[in-house]
Amino acid sequence: MKNYQKISSRIMIAVFVLFIFGFAIAGLISPDREFSEMENRNLAQFPKFSFKALKSGDYTAGIESYMSDQVFLKDKLVALKTDCERAVLKSSQNGVYLCSDGYYLQQYIENKAQIDKNIGFINDFAESLNDVECDFILAPNAVSVLSNKLPKFAVNDNQLDSIKHIKSTLSSKVELFSAYDTLKAKADKNEQVYYKTDHHWNDNGAKSTFEAYLSSKGETPAELDFDKTIRRDDFYGTLYSKAPSAFTKPDTMILPDHKDKTHYVEYVNEKKTKGSIIDKSFIDKKDKYAAFLGGNFARVNIKSANSAEDKKVLILKDSYANCMIPYLADQYSDLTIIDMRYYHFEEQTVSELVKNEGIDRVIMIYNMDFINSDDNFLWLE
């Protein structure tokens, strides 16, 4: 018996040593990756040595980042970790709940101080617009609309309370349109209005919200000028990247594609133009949501050859608005789209832009989690 135990222990140690050294050798001989599709970011490369960097600690920090980013089979190991935690009934990872029906829902903890700061900046901005109408489309997140899918002991604050607070503190010059009722009604009819693996609403959620917003304004949606609809059934979103699993089914993504030369799209800071709102170069990448406009930019101008209304509209937005842009572009002849995360130190403030360019309407499109956490609204002033 003792000999058997010794042999068994030696085999376990040998396997462990082979595993550790095998991964180390594989890491050394495998080529370094420059970009992670899973994490949607550039990966650390081996740092260049200098005595200055060594003295400051930058060199050793760079080595640490490099070793962390270039782990052999890192994505598969992270997925294995998720599946092991699921096996022991752990229901959350990295602030993401693993929910029924294959949904990943991001935790929401209210930061009322940040909300009040952001609403204060929005109110000051609205007061500067004089007679220009200012609307605010506020999108709740899936964790609110689909709260029935959360695991039993999930800890979240109620976004409806946050929305109620925003409504009570918002300037009378801002007309609030909360998308909660629209999205909840669709979800209760078993319509999918959010991606299961991503933090954004999907095409159905964005389109339904836009139509409900127009109805609240007494306006009629445009007859859509789409040539075809692009459908992909292999989309894994940002929340999946936080808790990847071999057992998660991909999302279906719908991209409404306009006819060629229907729109003139200008990326102002990048000094480039395109004839399409959909950037097809992203369709075969993991970050398929970036196909809408090609991602997020400081300022984009879109002029429409065919639109329902001859209006110049300023869109202030986060990434939730991106999949609503095809519908906005059909509705209004002239869109100026600004993302305050990147619109810094420009030649004119947003208020000056509204006055100088004859904007007829301002539409803010933000999701509740963004209002709760982002600190770039100060650039409105």
C-alpha cells in the first residue's frame, strides 16, 4: 500500500511539473499576440530595457503586464475558469450575472452623486440653448427590464428609482423619454430587445424605442430606405468577454443596411468620408457592434439624400445610440453626432455648435449605466 501511495504521489507531481513547464515552454515558443479579440484591446509586448525604466519600475511593471497578457491559451483558460465556477453554482463573475435563458446581465449599483453631477451638466447645457428643443432618450439596461432572469440572490439597485430621480431633477427645458415601458412591453411578449451576451440593446430594442419616441413627439417614422438586412448568428459581446464559457450560444445581430450613396458620412476629426453608416469591415470580427458607424468618434456628420423631415439634429450619445443611427438618418436630413468621451478641447463648445450651425433639435441618447458612471458630461460646458 505504501509503495502504491508513493508511486501515485510521484505521478501526480510529475504531471503537475510537466503541466507547468509545458505551459512555460509553449508560452516561450508561441508567437506573441498583438491584439485580443476577446478583450477588444491591444496586448502588452515585451518591454524595451533601459536603466531609467529599470530604476523607475516601469520595466518590471512592463514585464508583469507582458507575462499576464501573453499567457498561453489565455482565452481558453478563462473560459475553463467560468465553466468550473458555473459547475459549483457560482452565478456571477466580474460584475456580470449568469442568468436564465443564456443572458449575461451587468450588475447595477447606483451612484447618485455621479448621476446628480451629470444631470447638473445637462441642465446647464439645456439652459444655454434658448429656444432650441432638447430631448433626452434614456435607455434602461437589461438588468432592469429583464430582472426576472436574474439569479435568486443577485444584488442590484433599482434603475426605476434612478430614472424617477433623474425625472425629478431634470430641467423643464429637457423633455425626458424613458424607454423602460416600451422595452418592458416587448420583453413581456417574449421579444428579444437586448443582446444576451452584450451590454447593448439590439436592433429591435433601438428601433422600437425610436418609434415610440417619435410617437410621443407626434411624428411619423420614415419609410425605411434599406436595401437589405445583414444577419450574423455568431456574435459574442462585451459581457461574454468578462465571463466566457464553452456552453454559451452566440447572439444574432441584425444590421439594417441602406442603399449605396443614400448617406454622406463625414468623420470630422479623422478627415474621412464614407457612403454608408454600416462599416462592413467589422462584420467578421468579434466586435461586430462596431459595424454601426465603425465605432465611437468625437464627431460624425451624416447628410441624407432621402429623409422624412428636413431638420438639423444634434445627437449627443453613448454607444447605445449607434444602432439607432440608421433610423435617425432616415428621419432627419442632417445629423451631427457627438460623443462627449472624445469631444474635448474642440474649436467650439457644444452650445456654440448648436448656435453656429443652426441646429433645430438636440436629442440626447444615453443608457442608465452610462449616466450613473461616466464623467465626461463636464465637456458640455
